[in-house]
Amino acid sequence: MATIEIVSRQRIPSGSTITLLASSVRRNRLASVGLVIIVSLSLLALLAPLISPFDPYDQDLYAVLSGPTWQHWLGTDNLGRDLLARLLYGARVSLMTGLLCTLFAAMIGIPIGLIAGYIGGVMDSVLMRITDAFLCFPPLIFILAMSAALGPGLKNVILSFAVFGWTGFARIVRGQVLLVRELPFIEAARATGVPKFRIMWRHVIPNTLAPIIVAVSITVGVAILVESGVSFLGLGVQPPTASWGKELRVGFTYLEVVPLFSLAPGVMISLTVLGFNFFGDGLRDALDPRLKGFDR
Amino acid sequence: MARYISIRLLHATMIVMILAVLVFVIARLIPGDSILAAMAGSVDMSNPAVVEKVRAEYGLNDPIYIQFLQWLSKFVRGDWGVSIGTGEQVRDMFLRRLPVTLELFLFATIWSVAIGVPAGLISALRRQSKLDFVLMTGTILGVSIPSFWEAIVLIYLLAIALPIFPPSGYVPFLENPQQNIVAMILPSFVLGTHSAGLLARYVRSSVIEVIGQDFIRTARAKGLSERSVVLLHALKPALIPVVTVFGLSWGSMLAGAFFIEIIFAIPGLGRMSVDAIFQKDFPVIQATLIAVSLNILLVNLAVDLLYGILDPRVRIG
């Protein structure tokens, strides 16, 4: 699992965050490619019921493990279900899980980073030590153990991911807050007596958005990898729901007969994660050229 | 230096405490009594007397903090409990499988260095070129492709389509050294390529930093060939930060071993852990989680201390 690390020497953006991001994406080839991949996959996932050639649960026991045919472009699985249809529906599961995992991880990490950075002092030391402790644990292993304890199912994967995946957000936000808090407009807000939490919400957070978006993109990629890994081992999505990781595992059993059965889901996982990583990496480079190709 | 070491040690101790609590809590998350649930197959659960006896035996009637302290004190003394699945001492199970996984890691590290260091070096020396772009994009590929898929693709290409390697299996080294190594090539390659990407990125940024320094200009000015400037003067200091990567990649390698050992049927720690997870064999899971995290913690601590010795600036910050 990739560690997320955005060095926070980033210059403070002028103009709105959205304009900045849009121009950054345009300037960076990698980020544009990533965005195209993300948008196309999201469209496929959204439109799955309309464009899917078959129902992903319809079994055709006369055409089991068929391999590619004119009717079934990618072939069928061990129960005669259309593989293309299952991959399209699997996109929904993967993207949804990726987004939810990231959302909950951000909901824990961002407030912790914000409080550590803005309040500082003892609070900062304590929160950062806890963050360090969590960074020591290999997340995938702990997520597996926790989903095993809570029982199989996507809900538990998302919960476990949130518990172990928030550290990246906390560190990025803290770094950015340390930069922003000394700026004149924050000082002005403090001087005019704006309450602490209002300053954080209205003035500090908007100025940390750009690096947060980079982190979101990379975390979604990581979460999709984790979900497919957990499903591959059999703890995530439960049958008959289609999931890329699950298909890959079942397909592996039939690798010698129909290689596409396990190879195709892997292409989907890799492509999706690649999209999010390209977007995140490219965006970071574009936001701060000094960090080009630096450690991630 | 003494102050630096003591602060590092204090941090490490705090992390170990958090770790112990966390691992204990995870085992208790399972609804009902984890031990009773796991033993339901082997013990007559309809007999209240038997249930009571098992509860007392495992200390389930004590308050939770007593249970925690007892578990911790036993664990520190080397009593890691008995596996619910096999009835074996967890420590023995662990020690028996450790060499297998360590062999896998050793080969994986060799692959990782053999691929990552040259890639990062070339990328740094040809900075902003097409080759640099291709190599650095390649490193993103390394973290985006799931290791289990890479393994399956390689099995398909090199064990089924072109039967060069065995598709899976493990032969103990003492039984047949040659077969042992042949069987380890594919699994270790998959693990190695995954940390090679990270390594290449570190080497690249580190070489770029070093190559801009005065002593490199001096080396060039006194007429050394570019080859010896790079290999003798630039690469050595540039490799120091690379120590960090080993701290970082241990964790991901262990996670990778979960999948790799399942796919290639290697009887190591990864496979033992996955089996334990499915059997809800919590003594085994707890031992693995602690061993794995302690390992990473110790590697990181060693890296920190090594840094303090190698680079005096670190001690102050």
C-alpha cells in the first residue's frame, strides 16, 4: 500500500482552488490521462444497467466457462454468467467502496490534522505520536484482521479502512495548516475576534483544499486495491455480488482453461488504480513543480 | 546523541503500548466470545458446565483490563498461547514458518535493489528526458497493479503458456537447493517489483540532490570521468536515504506475502496468517500482528538511529 506524503512546502495558491486545479490538470499530461480514465470508468459504472449486454446474475449453465464468443465478448464465468456484465457491475462496487473508504478516512484524518496544526502545543505532540503509531502498522494486514473479526462484508472493510487509513490526511492537513495559520488574513481574523472554530472552518480549510484533493485521489486508488485484495481473499464482497477481486480469485482456479476470467478483472483493477494515481501524482507535480518525481 | 536516542526510544515505547492495546481490542471485536466461538466445533457447547470450564480456563470471566494485562505479561514472557485451529504452541508455529518467509524476503530484496537502484539512477542522470518520464510512470504502475494479479499474469505466461517455472509449490532448501531456488524466483520477483518502484523514486530524488553539490563539481573539475563521478562519488551518499525505503517496504512486503504465499502455495507466515484469519484463530492473529508491527518498528528505529549517526543534522531536528 502506497504511503501518502505530500511535502507541504507548497506555495499558497492565489485565486480559487477550482481554477487552480483546472489549470493544473490542463498543464499536466499525467493528470489529464488520469482524469480521462476516472471519468470513463465512472460513466461505465453509472450506466452499467443501460449498456450491459446481460444481467450479471443470469446463469446460462449451457455456456459455462465459454471463453470469448460473439455473444459473450469476454466469455462466461464458472456459472455461465457474462463476464463483461459482471465487470461493469463490479466497477460500481469498486468505485463506491473506494469513495466511501476515502470519505470516512478523510472524516477522521482532516479534523485531527486541523486540530494538531492549528492548536499546536501538547495537543499537536499527542496527536502526531498517535499518527506515528498508526503509520507503523501495515494497514492491509490490520484491515484484514479487523474485517475478519467483524465478519465478512463491504461495510466492515470500509470501517476498517477508515480506522487505519486516516493518517495520510492528518499529516497533509497539519502541514498545510502550519503554513496557512501564520498568514496575515488569519491573523486579521484572530485580531477581530473571530472564534477559533470559525477561523478553522471558514479560512483555514479552504486553503488546504488543493493538497487534500491530491490525497483523496491517491487514497481512492489505495482503497480500491485494498478492497480487491480483501475480496480476493474472500472477506469483502459476498456472492453473488460481482466484484473485481472476487472474480479474479474464482478465475484463478480456471487459469489454464479460460485465462481471461482472471486476467480481465485484474486489468480493470490496475486501470482504475492507475487512473487515480496518475491524477493524484500529476496534480501534485503541477501544483508544485519543485516536488516533481519526489517520494510518494 | 544520548538525548536523541532516548527520545527515539521513548517514542518507540509509546507506539508499542498503543500497538498492544490495539491488537488486544481487535481480537475482542468479534461478537460474543472469540474463543468460545472458535471452539464451538470441538467442544460440547450445549453443556453449561463445559462452557463455564472453558471460560474460566481462558480467563474470560475476569474484567477486561485484567485479561489484557494477563495476556500482555504472558506474551512478553514468550507464552504466545495455543492455536485454536491446530492446538499447537503459536510460538513454535511462528518460528517454523519464519525461515520460509525470510527467504522469500531476501530474494525479493535482491530483485528490488537490482531493479530499483539502476532505474532511479538512470532517471536522475537523464532528468526531464523521455526515459525519465517512462521510468517514473513505470513506478506508478508498480504501486497500481495488485501484486496478486501480477503473480497470476506471470504464472500464466511463464508457467502455463511457456512452462519454464513451476506454477506453485515449495521445496525446502535442505531437501533440494536447486528446486528451492527455482520455485522462489517468480514469487520473489512479484514481491520485489512492488518495492522496486518506491526504491527507484527515492534513489532518483536522492541522486538529484547529491549531484548538485559542491564536491561533485570538484570531482568533475579535477578531471574524473563521468562514470567514476557517478559511481564513486554520487551514488554512495545518495544511497544513505535509501535505508528508509527498507523500513517502509517491510510492511508492504509482509502484506504482499499474504497474497503471494497463498497463490504460490508457500508455507510461510503469510499463509499461516490468512488461514488463521479464516479460522478466527486469534492467538495466531495476535502474534502475527504484534510480530509484524514490532518488526517494522524496530527497523524504523534502527533506521532513525543510523541516520542520527550518519547525519549529525538529524539529531537536532
